[in-house]
Amino acid sequence: MSDKTTGSTGPLSGKIVCHAMWAHDGRQLADFYATALGTTVTETYPAENGEGAASAFHVNGVMYLFYNSASYQAPNWPEEDLPFHMDLTFPDAAAAEKQLLELGATKPAHQPGGKHWTVLLDPAGRPFCIHDAR
């Protein structure tokens, strides 16, 4: 494998500007994560039929975009590896866990983080981790 970290003008220094996720109900998932991150959904992108196809919000200059997908399937975790997941930190992770469960998250039996982090499943069945801010 060749080293492609530097080009003719120096090292790459890209910036992530958007995280996109799919779910049966993208708006529901957008509302869930917006609430978890202390904001609200600010944008809706219509499909050709005029219905909402995607919903979005921004946090610290990064867009979080949630698409509707009739064919979405939740990952089969922990049996299968995840291609991607998010970690969220909170000043009080135990209190955040309670609120996230009230918002529609679920807590799977498999908890590989021990005392270090807690795995929850978002309303679309996608695992994410929470822990105290460090």
C-alpha cells in the first residue's frame, strides 16, 4: 500500500462537514439526535413528490443529515461489526442515559464498555455509545 498522506502540495487536511444516516423515519431520528445534542431540526429537504426526504441540523459547523429509507435495516450488532458508530459525551452520562431512553433509545444486554461507556440503540436500532465528558 502506498503512502498517500502527502501530495504535491503537502499533507491532506480535510474536514468532516456532514454526517449522514438513513432510517425508516429520518425525521424521527433527526429529532432524537438533535434533542440529544441540545438543538432542533432546522432543515427539511423535499423529495420530488414534495414529501420530506431528509432532515438536518448543525452543531459546531457540522451538518447532521437524516434520510428516509424504506429499505433501511438496523445493523445486526454485536453479531456483525459496525462500519461506523458515534460516541456522545455528557456532563452526567447516567442522567443522559435516562433521558435518551425516554426519547426512544433502548439499552441492549451486551455492554462491552463496562464502567467506561454505555451502549444504547437509537430509535432506528443503530448502536451508539455514551460516557461522561472527560
